[in-house]
Amino acid sequence: MTLPGQRIRVLLAKTGLETHDIGVKVVASALRDAGMEVIYLGTRQAPERVVEAAIEEDVDVLGISFHSPVYEETCSTVLQLLKVRNANLLFVIGGCILVEDISELKAMGVAEIFPAETPLDNIVNFIRDNIKTATA
């Protein structure tokens, strides 16, 4: 985890068979521009691989981008894996998320949901506000 004076570390990924990654790459660029260290795993990642990489890389934030409506099952799996591994990190998602699903996803344990068209500053500020470091 990030100590005072260290940059916030974020791991981003696309799970399943998704290949549409323009949005997540834009988010990765914005987070880097804001001074965060970003690790992008790429597309077609299994939830197990994403969680393992987040733990191996000792990130503060795990973000998964969705372009298809498989996010509820994937989020449930990721949250279970994080719990089993006792991983204390901020889990956020973004992309094509239906507004009517947001409250259920938050109740499940997703820290924040950033639907498509969310201003990049909102994403940066949420992460900064929820990961307290000296050089965020």
C-alpha cells in the first residue's frame, strides 16, 4: 500500500472477452497525468488474474472497465477473491454500466462506479480523496 510520499498505484483491466479498450486507456492516461502510477493489464483478463496482479503489484486501486453487461457476475467474483485474499484496496468500475444497477453494485462492495462519459476529473478526485497520501 501507498505510504506518505509515494504515488498512488492503480491497476486497470478489461475482463472476459472484451476488447473495446479506448475508454480505459483514456482513464489510464488521465490518472498518469495526475501523478498516479498505472498498470494496465489489457483486455481479456480473467477475474482471478486481475486480483492476483493487483495483490502482486501491491496497488491501492483496482479498476475494471466494462463494455458489456457482464459486470454484476464479474464484480461479485472479484469481490469474493479480494475477500479471500484479505486484500484491502479500493475497487472501482467504469464503462457501460446501467444506472439502475449502480446501487446494487455499491451494496455488493464496489467503492464507486464511473459510467461512460464521467468527467476524468471526477475519477481522479475520487481516487485521491479515498487514497490519502502526501503526493497524490
